[in-house]
Amino acid sequence: MARKKIVNTPDAAPPGGPYSHAVVAGDFVYLAGATPHRTDRSLVDGPFPEQARATFENLATVAKAAGSSLADAVQARVYLRDLDDFQAMNGIFAEYFGDEPPVRTTIQADLPGFDIEIDAVLYRPAD
């Protein structure tokens, strides 16, 4: 019987609480919310595009540590502090998810000190 596999990596910003970067369960990889923090927990405190790219990079780094990539994403949820950043986020989202993007939900959220958070579910058939 296969069990879930916990994934953590020092190459991405550490989780902000008592949870894992990702969990692999069967053919799916569940990525926890990524934020615009560095590996030393400091915040990328720049304009929205800098924060967004840092967030997508953290998400991609965790996907890689789980043996997958954002190309395998089937679902993504984006949390924005300010919905005025929606169009900028769309452009950056397309850079990371390419020609076969996942389904997506975008929600305005009261984020604590940063502008964006993203989580995702990846489909990666077991070897």
C-alpha cells in the first residue's frame, strides 16, 4: 500500500507554519501556498511583478523537489491582496504555466504583508 510522501526543500522559502512544502499522494502532488519570501524567510519587498515572480519561483522549486514541474499542474489557486494586480498576474502566470495551463481560481485575500500567494495540484503518474 502506497503512503503519502512529504516533501520539503531548503531551496524554497520555508513554510510559514507547521506544514510541508508538498505532499505526494498517488499520482498527485499537492503544493502548499507559496509566497514571495526568500530561503532566509525575508520578504521580497518590491513591486508586484517582483513578488509574483519570486512566488512562482518558490512554487516551481517545490514542484521540482517533488519530482514534477509546473507543466504538470492541473489546478492552481491564486490569492491576491489587490485585484488591480490581476492583469499583471495573468501575464506572469502564462510565463510559468505555458500553453497548457491548469484550471485556476483567483481570490482576493487579506495577505499579511505581501501581495500574492499561490498553491497548486500537479498530476504526476507514479513510475
